[in-house]
Amino acid sequence: MEEEKRKQRKMRRYVYILAGAYITYQAVSMGMDLHGGVAADQPALIVGAAVALAAAGLAIMIWQVKKLLAEQKEEQKETETESQEEKRGRDS
């Protein structure tokens, strides 16, 4: 059961990373469209929205990558602990 929850959590993190990448892509696309000459009534508002979206997307990606790395480090520690305990059990 614990292993299944761990896999679900890891998969959820990957989905969030992809969502953050997509949000960032959309923000960059908005900026490129504006730079390319797309007519806009309020270009300052669009630039502000693009910057806010880019910041949000990058924040989501960075946060999820940090959490994913921390979970992988924790998982590795657990695996090492289990293997050491198993080795001690065989030596006894």
C-alpha cells in the first residue's frame, strides 16, 4: 500500500512539473506574440500577465522538482537502511 501511494505521489509531482512547464510556455508565447506585432489594446497588461504566468510556472516547476528530489533522497535512505538491516539479519 505504501509503495502504491509513493508511486502516485511521484506521478503527481511529474504532472505538476509538466503543468508548470506548460504555463511557462504559454507566458513566453504571449510575450513572443506581443513582440511579433500582435495588436493589443493594453500591451502593459499583457506583459504583466505574461511575467506573472512565467513566474508562477517556474515556481511550480522548481518547487515540485525540489520535493521530488527530497522524496528520492528519502527513498534511497530507506532502501539503504533496509538493506543494512537485512545484512545484519543474515550475519546473526
